[in-house]
Amino acid sequence: MARARLIRRVRFRAAHRYRCAEWSDADNRRVFGVQAEAHEHDWVVEVHVSGPVDPRTGWATDLDSLDGALAELTTGWDGGDLNTLVPAVADGAMTPSTENLARWLFEALQGRVEEPARVVEVRVFESPDLGSAYPA
């Protein structure tokens, strides 16, 4: 059976700032510079799903199901602050870098698409010129 990769892009505008909870304000400013202050980006998230193409529907996965899972994870992100909306960032476990957000979304989406399709990659861009993919 033929396989295909479906790519879903979502766009949103959100703020974030880099901060390590265990560091002082001075240390955060020294390491992250101006990025330690809240600033906004026009973000793009790409979710790549691979699976066999169903001969009847022509789909590799159910798009409504994928969209629902992605919406659950990103509710409030448009116009929001990722430092408070992403649980792992809010609890201080990670900084909201493109690398960390791509990994977090990839892991959170596992098991949320109908088999035999599977999420194979997540890309997160904070600008047209800067983004990350997970897994690498």
C-alpha cells in the first residue's frame, strides 16, 4: 500500500521569553539578552504525519482528528503567552525555544492520530528564518 506524508500547518501570534527559573534576573539577562524580556513572534507549527493511503478516502490520516488533537494542545496560543500556556514552560521545566516546543508538541501528539498513521516530525518556526524540527 502506498504511503504518504500529510503536513498540517497552523499559524498564530504569541509572546514568549527565555528564562531559567533557578537563575537570577541578572543571569537570565546575561545569557538570554533581550530575549529574556517578553516579545512576540508570528509562529508556524508544522505537524508531519506518515501513513498508508486509504484506497477509499485517499487519506493518510483523518484530518479532523489531527486538527482536534492539535487544537487541544494549542488552545489560547494565538494572542497568548507561551510562558504561561505551555505546561512544561509554566512549571519551569523548559524554556520556550523552538527546539523545546517542537519536541514538546511531538511527544504530546504521540498516540493522538489513528493508527497505522503516526506523527513523524514537528517543526516550529518563530520567524521565516528561524525554526526547529523534532526529531532531528
